[in-house]
Amino acid sequence: MSSELHVDVSAGVAVLTLHRPAQQNAFTPTMAAELGAALRRCDGEDGIRAVVITGTPPAFCAGADLSSRVGEVTATIDPAPWRIRKPVIAAVNGHAVGLGLALALQCDLRYLARDAVYGLNQVRRAVLADGYAHWLLPRLAGMANAADILLTGRTFDGEEAKAMGLANASLDAAEVLPTALSVAHDIAAGSAPLPAALSKRLLWEGLGMGPDAVAALESELNTYVAKSVDAAEGMAAVRDRRSPQWTGRVSEEWPAWEVPAEPERPRLD
């Protein structure tokens, strides 16, 4: 436990809580470093099967701590939540603006408080939204909504976020964390670790692939998973009509994964 990030691990679920309530959990370089370290731990520990990121009430994260120097605080966490091999759920239990919303968008699932305030308002402060915002928003909400959010810097509530595709559900603030925890524990107990990890990676990497490439990887990975530790247990649990008892270890069974080459960056000249 640190002063700015609380980490709790129980029953296969890690809960990472941004903890600067007096500052509405405004992000600092220290918090960024601690969150990155916690996510690396979650990626490497096989006993952790799902992750929830939330904030100490009343906010999720009100953005970058403006008392820090410009450029010091970034939403590009290392590693990003979408890069780790465990499902990551954002329990956005209050306001998430700027960097705070960008962090939530990097997660696999997002549950938002309906009456909280959301937005990427960086253009109103003479900077650009970061944390993969220009990559994520068009894919989650479409180009028109992404342009609206990024170019106006306006704010919106949880209901509009859900309508745009940014949230899996818009809930009362008090329901957000319990809902996220319920989903996390269901994943931890019910989903085989290796297939869940591979499915997550294919979802994110598949955004830059064509359909034939994705289909080929699905077939290749299914062949690989069929030889995994948990393959027989999955079928046995179905046959015996019981809950599965997973023993596979992602750290030991992870295949050699070829990430598609990055395209050459465009030059701004």
C-alpha cells in the first residue's frame, strides 16, 4: 500500500484504487509510476486473474494534477491496461476528466457512474489529449463522436457515454464498484486464464488487422490452447456439470506472440 495507490488482492482479483481523495484523485507522476508497477505485478502473477481500477470516492480521477509542471503527467501508463494479459475493468465511480477518462478508456470493460462528469478537455488548456485517446476513441465511439469529444473538449454524463459506446453500463455511483467486482470475480472463477488472456490480446491487436489475419490467428491459437493445461478440465467440467477448477499458468504457457509491425509514423512537415 502506498499513499497514492492502494492495492488489494483477493480471490484472484486485484483492486487498484487511485487514492488522493482530497484532490479528487488527480494524477501525479508518482501515481503513474505506482499504477504501472501494480499492472506489471498483475500481468506476471498467475494468481491474479482479473483487475479492477477505481478511485477513492467521490471521484474516479479528475485528470492531471495541475500543480505539476506541464508535460510531467501523462495518461500513457507503462504498461497500459490494454497491454497486460489479464482482463482490466474500470470502475468509474465518479468524475473522470482528461487523463482520468483516458485511463478508463484503456481498460477492457468500463462501468460508469451515470451522474458523473466525463470529458477530454485538453484542447481547452492548449494541449492534446493523450493516453492513446486518438486511437481508442474512433474505435469505441466512431469518428463523429471522437471528433466531437476531442475537438470541443466538452463534458458529458454517464448516460451519453453509454450511448456513444464508451461504457458497458451506466449505473448509480454506489453500484459501479460492486458491479465491476462481480464481473471480475466471475471472470476469475469462470474463464480459463490462458484463453482469456489470448482473447484479450487478439481483441486489441486485431484492431489493426484484416479479417483474414484475425481468422487465421483464431485458428492457430485455438490449436495451441487445445494442448494447454486447462483444455481437458474445460471439457470435463461441461461433461460433469460442475464449475471448472483452472490450474493453468499464463506466465508459463504464453506462446511466442508476433505483434504486427507498426506502420511508419507520418511526418508533420
